[in-house]
Amino acid sequence: GGIITQTPKFLIGQEGQKLTLKCQQNFNHDTMYWYRQDSGKGLRLIYYSITENDLQKGDLSEGYDASREKKSSFSLTVTSAQKNEMAVFLCASSIAGANTEVFFGKGTRLTVV
Amino acid sequence: QQQVRQSPQSLTVWEGETAILNCSYENSAFDYFPWYQQFPGEGPALLISILSVSDKKEDGRFTIFFNKREKKLSLHIADSQPGDSATYFCAARRAGNTGKLIFGLGTTLQVQP
């Protein structure tokens, strides 16, 4: 088995600040994802990457940047934290191909003060 | 517009009863439907999934019933246990669309002992 490690677990930022969330996976998966989870709004895809140095926008990419530095790591940057940016950011990964299981990390909980 | 809808938003059953969680979708191109289980403070984890070529999938106490014509599916949890208390997400993916899962808003299940 493998594991997805997200750091930090909790992140407190100030309005307007640039904030970076990190994710590492040891499944050796090709595809990695960032989802945002808001209370009562389910999970929404921000960015995903099908291989190292690849980036694809999801439905919620505005206000975020992402970077896939190597196969095992995928980082997400909030370019300018907003007061309503209080959510859980979930990193996930899967092998390439359709109908494959997507594995999730435990999340980074972001609070903007 | 929510492409994947779940009902009810919350559900309480007694231990030993069957819990029924409903899901419907808009896009007839969706062909893969996983259900994820999420406990507080954890990331979602795959519980059971079904492909649109099937009308039923069983795994222990968990069964998915799928109606392609009506674009509806349901998750039945037989002999519900207090440990099943969690939030359940129905998700969907288009054929050949690697990775891009579309999630519903979730159903929070409480199993009373």
C-alpha cells in the first residue's frame, strides 16, 4: 500500500497572502489532483496533472497555481488568500487510465484571518 | 449547475436497518460511478463502484443499484452499524476522461445504536 502526505495539516494565512500547500505520494501514481472541499459543497477539482511537468485546469482553477515538480509531488499555491477561502484542500492520486481508484490524502485545512 | 445530485442531505437509521442513499446525474456520457466514504478529519476513501454496463454491484453489506435509463443510482447499506456513520459521496466520470471525478454534495449518515 501507499500513502498520500499533505503538509501542513493546518494553515492560517492573512488576507492577500500567497500560500503554498504540498503533497507527496509514494504509490508511484502518474496522475495527481487537488480538490477543494467546502462545507455543504462537496469536492471541486482545482488542478490535476497526468504526468511530471503536466498541468490541467479543473473547474475551480482561478486564484490558484499548481506545480508538478516530480512524479511523487504536487503543490498548490493560493495566489492571494481571500476572506472566504476557508476550506479543506484535498490532494489525491491515481494510476493512469479510466475507471481507476482515486486515493485521497487527509487534507490541509486553510483558515484566512 | 450540480451535475451529480444526492439525497437525502442527511439520514438517520437504527442499527441493523438498511440505509438507502440516492444519487442522480445529468450527463449520459458518465459511465463510472464510485461511492466514497468520509469520516471527520479524514480524506474520502473508495467504498464501492459500478460501471454503467451493470445494474447492480455488491460488496458485503454494500450494494449499488443502477438505472441507466433514469440516470439514477442508489447505495444500500444493509445491517447498518454505528461505525458506518460517515458522509457518503456519489461521484461520476465520463468515459475516457482520466481522473476527472464529479462529486455530489454528499449524504451524512448517522446510525443510532
